[in-house]
Amino acid sequence: MLENFPFYLILIVAIVFLIMLANKIKVAYPVLLVLAGLIISFIPGVPIISIEPELIFFIFLPPLLYEAAWAISWKELWRWRRIIVSFAFVVVFLSALSVALVANYFIPGFSLALGFLLGGIVSPPDAVSAGAILKFVKVPKRVSSILEGESLLNDASSLIIFRFAMIAVATGQFIWFEAATSFIWMVLGGISAGLLIGWIFMKAHKYLPTDANIDIVLSLVAPYIMYLVAEEIHSSGVLAVVSGGLLLSNYRNIFLSSTSRLKGFNVWESFCFILNGLVFILIGL
């Protein structure tokens, strides 16, 4: 890790320049970063980056989802709630089912369980990609609100599909009753954990003698705690972060001072700027 530290520094500088280039030539930066990462991987002597999937989930997912939950309009989310929920759960399941059936039919030896495993991976559009690409595409406000809201929730449904497909592949059996009960617990448990921890953080901001710096530190810690607690009780960490983030975002004017909100916005914008860049260039690498 330490011997590759100069490479990581160069990578961050490269990300900054590539995003500036993307803005200059009017291209969505996620696309440019993935292509750049792919090209860099062919350079002789470039270190092979290997990161545990669990670390990817824990390091990148909570803050990026939390920031997206703060950025989205709660009124728009509530207004289009039926379409968003149907897209995030029903459409993702139908997409995974379609992938499973096609893969099972066309690829010899590819079981339905393996097909659902593949479907769980490819069916959900990513929240980060959706937000980044929508900045470069002129679409009606209604469409962008639905896409951004749906992309916040579909990770939870796809991860649930992925988890149960993995169990079916490993054990060779799938029990519908257990899957349905676990699904309900993952959704309700995740939302409840997020709302509870969000409420605790809201009271901490309001009643403890905090200043802008402490408020920012608490906001950086909050999504990781929400995600970790939800995963520890075997529910959806994604839904916990999204629900907790939406709660705190909706009441931020009550428990955060204007100074904390302004400084926090700048810190979070820079933090997520680096995380987004690293996510996409790592995909390419």
C-alpha cells in the first residue's frame, strides 16, 4: 500500500485534470474517467489495484448516497413517490428476471440462479452516474426528479436480489417464504435504523454545544454509522443511509446554523468530488 502511495497521488491529480477536460469538451465526466482508467491500466508498470468489495461498499457507498439524499428535493421525491418506488423495486426485479431468463436460454449451463446474480448486478442504474450525467442532459424537471429518486433506492433492491441469488447459487435451493420475510426485514429494518440514527444525530446537533467544524465532522460520520448499524442487524445499509439522509436534509434549517450549512456544503462538495472521481477511474482500472 505504502509503495503505491505516489501512484494514488498522481491518480487524484489525473482525476482533477480529466474532470476539467470533460467540462471543457462537454462530456459527462464518469464516461471519460472510466475510459481513462481503462487506458491507464494498459501502461506497463502501473500497479495492480486490488480492493476488497466490502471495503468498496463501506468506503464509497454511504457518503455518496448520503450526499445524494441531501441534494434531492424532498417535495419532488414525495410528489413522484409511486413512480419512484415502482421503478426502484418492481422494474429492477423485472429487469433482473429478464436478464436471468435470457442468460439461461442463450448461455449453456447458465442456471436461473446465476442469471439472477447477473441481473442483480446490471439492473440498477447508479445514483452517482445518474446525477452526474443528468447535469449534461436537458431533461424535464419531473424526469430528473424521478431518475434521481429511483437511483437512490434501486441499490437496495438490487443488493437484495444479489444476496438471495448468491445463496441460491451456493446452496442450490431457494425458499420463497424466507426470501420474502428477509426482504421485508431488510427494507423496514434499514429504513427504521436510518431514521432512528438520523433522529439521534439531529438532537445531537440541536442540543449539544457544537460549532460549524463539529457539525461537519458529525455529518461525515453519520452515513457510516447508519450503514454499519443497518448491516449489523442484517437489513439494508443503503436504505438506512438514504432514509437518514432524507430526514436530516428535510430538517437541516432547524438544527444547523447558516454557517454550518454553508461550510458543510463546501466540504461535502469537495469530498464527494474526489470520491466520485476515484469510483469511476477505479472501475476503468
